Amino acid sequence: MAISLGAVNWKTAIGPIKSASLTESVSPSTNPRGMVRFPICFPFPGFDIMRFLPILALMLIVMSAFGLYAKAVTSDDRFRQAQAALEAGDPAAAVALWRPLAEAGDPDAMYRLGRAFMYGDGVVVDYAAAHDWLGKAAEAGQAAAQKEFGKLYDRGWGVDKDLSLALEWYQKSADQGYSEAQHNLGAMAYFGMGRPKDLAQAAVWYRRAAEQGLAVSEFSLATLLLEGEGLVRDPGEAAEWLEKAVAQDYAPAMLNLADLLFSGDGVAKDPERAKALLNRAATLGQPQARFRLGLLALADGDATKADPVGALVWFTLAADLDHGDAVAVAKRLSQGMSSDDREAARAQVVAYRKAHPIPR
């Protein structure tokens, strides 16, 4: 028969009796969740533990939740530390922080670790390891990993090139709203890769990604609108999308918007802003922008307005970026110059290279 709690003199009942712990001391290495464990004691024979089962169950639920919360906080801390390491230029430290989380099955950590192996960020490029980690994360439904996993098959990196598999994984990622995968589906539809060429479908996917603010998709959608491919030609709307991409410092969009501003196609003419866009694109390493600035310096052959030294500077800088035509034009222009003009151009080129190193 159970003894009533009200009849117990706790000072005398508990004192001389040794409690029997139902748990053992647990070290941090064997208690990875950091859960707090309490001994359950029976102060005397015949103690009615059934009356305390609801309280015990509640305690276990609270302790379990506490353990999961502690684990989540620890994971968040590691991700924050990894991000700080990346911002400090130490991707190897970020990899070291992601690895234990990935090995514990965290899909985001598996994605980041796989991507590090894919591009050699903090580790040596290892496509087999990239395939392993990205595959696990992709199977777990991580959208960014699905896109990168598809890219391995798209490019044939560490695997046999398989555009059907690439499309399958891009589709899974795009269906979750991942903009980069949506753009890739648009590109594959545009170029007819792994599927029939479909300009209308390309426009659909480019628009979905552009509406999420992906600069390359804003540029690509604008290109379709300018060319009237898959869509009715609309230079005005094209200019709007190009402006959005330019606001993100996307150099190819600067070049196309400059063309519209020079011609007045769909927008008001503004040659000064067009030149400013070309100059900005040139500093970002856009070879065609540098070549166009060289042509502008020649003033369409008008000797009274031409600046041959300035033109040689821009053609030389375009040649730095392997612009094929620029190499030949710079050579011909240089041959017809005085030594003083060539030296002046050389000095300007050296100064520009120092002020605006080629982006890597």
C-alpha cells in the first residue's frame, strides 16, 4: 500500500537513506546534445512513484526541448562564425566549422561544404567530395544544393555530362523558387540544351528569376525584349530591366543600356550618361566597353574631334582583356603616332591599370 505524502516527515525520512541514482555521470563527449540529467531518487521502500509520472513526463519533455534548443543555438553559432571567417578571407576556417555540422546531417552545412569542394574555397577542388555532399543535401531538399548538383552534370565536373539529370535537378530547385536554377532553366531553353529550343519558355524562366532580382536574368530578359525573341519587342521595358541590373553593378547591362541611350531606342537620348555607363563597365573589366570608348575617342574619323592618344589607351586596355579586334586596332594606331604620343598613351595605360586592376 502506498504511503501518503502528507504523512512523511521529510527531514527524518530522507536524511539517513542513501538515494539510488538511475543515471550515470555523463561526460560532454558522450552527451553531445548537452542535455541536463537529474537523478531520480526513491527515499524509502513503498514510495508511490505513479503519482509523479505526469510530472516526470513533463520534466522529460522540457529537458528534451532544452537539448534540441541548445543544439540549434550551437549550429547557429557555428554558421555565424563560418560567415565571419568568410568575410575575413579565411574560407578554410569556415570549412572546418561546416564539416562537423555536415557530418551530423545538417543540409545547409552539407551544401556549403559541397560547394567549397566544388569551387576550391578553403579546400582543394574535389568533385567527388562535392558530388557526395551536394547530393546528400539535394536529396534532403536543399534548393541551392539541388542547383549546384545539377550544375555538376551540366558541366560534366567529376561526372559524365548528363543534361537530362542537370535539367531534373534544376527543375527541383526552380520549383522551390530558387532564382539561379530558374535562370539556368531559361538558358537551357534558350540554347536548346537537353531539350528543344524554346524561346517563349526561356522568357518565362528568365522573368521569374528577374522578378526575384537576379541581375543576370534581368539582363537576359531585357535581351529577349530587345531582340523580340519569345516576346514582343519592347525596348522600353528592356530599358527598365537593364536599369535594375545596372543598379546591381552588372557590367553587360551597362553596355546594352548605353546603346539605348546613344540611339534613343525606347528611352530619351542621353550620350553623357551612356559614356558614364561605358566608363563604369570598363572599370569592372568589360572588354567591349573599353573597345567602344576607344571608338568614341576616334570621333567617327573626325580629325578635329578625335583623340588618338585616348583611343590608343582604350584599345590597349581592351586588349588586356583579350579583345581580339582591339589588339589589331591598337597596333595600327600606334604605328601612325609620334613617339611622344605613344609615350603619353603608355603612361596613361600604366596609371589606369594601377587604379583599376582587372577584376579576378
